[in-house]
Amino acid sequence: MLNPRIEKMINDQITKELYSSTLYLSMASWFSSMSLDGFSKWYYVQTAEERDHALIFYQYMQQTGARTIFQELDKPTWEFKDTIDILEQTVKHEEFITASIYEIVKAANEEMDFKTVQFLNWFIDEQVQEENAANTNLNKFKTMGMDGKAIYLLDAEMGTRIYTKTPLLATMELKA
């Protein structure tokens, strides 16, 4: 069993991950409406990855005998000023998720819940990648500016992203 404090924090994190999934889907929709299909695909794949993160937390809760209590999700914003607005919001959102995971790690250490600390190491590594990808996309866009050819090339590059089920989730589902 998990400590009740940790159980609540992980339930909250599941909600944050599911919100992330819907937020990125709204961003994918915005890009699609602007005919930036590569950006749209990148965010659509991000939607699936965030859902995977929620499911990894869910599987962990199941494996530790904890109860997952699904909470109501806030409605994500559907209106964005422009491409750079979305890219900047993505960086801020990933930093928010990282901070949230760090809070769970801190609490798990305080509760001497070392199995949860070990479990969360994967998410710490994942957030390094998430923040790096978000910052890279933002920096590329800032470097290229609003030049149509540059946006076309960046859109094409972002459209090459492919969804692959998160390996950790595939492993955990086999055990559940």
C-alpha cells in the first residue's frame, strides 16, 4: 500500500497528465486549423505520450494496491494567439509538470517511500526529454522567424514524429 499522502499526490498527477493530453490535443487542433499539419502531428503524438504517462501512474497505483480516483479535468484553452504562443505555453507547461513530479519525489523521500522514488526516476528522466523537446521547438521557431519557407521546413520536420507506445507502459501492462 502507498502512504495516503503519496497516493493523493499520484492521483493528482494522473489528472495533470490527462489534462496535458487534452491541452496538447487542443494545440494539435489549432495547428490543424492553420494548415500546419506537421505541427499538428507533433502535438497529436504528444497527446498520446501524455496519456501514456497517466496510464503509467495508473498501473503503478494498481501494482501497489492503491486506489486511483479520477478527478474532473479542467477544460484546456482552445484559443491561441499564434504559433509562438503555443510553443511558449508548451515550455511553461512542461516546467509545471516537472515541478509537480519533483514535489512527489520530495514527499516520497520524506515518507521514506523508496519504491515510489525509484519509480519516479523514470519520470525525472522523461521530463528532461520533454523540456528539451519543447525548448528546441521554441528555439528553432525563434531562430527561423516568420519566414514562410522556414515555417514550411519546420512544419515538415515536425510532421516526421511517430508515436511509439512508451516502453515502460508496455512492460507494466504485461504485469497488471
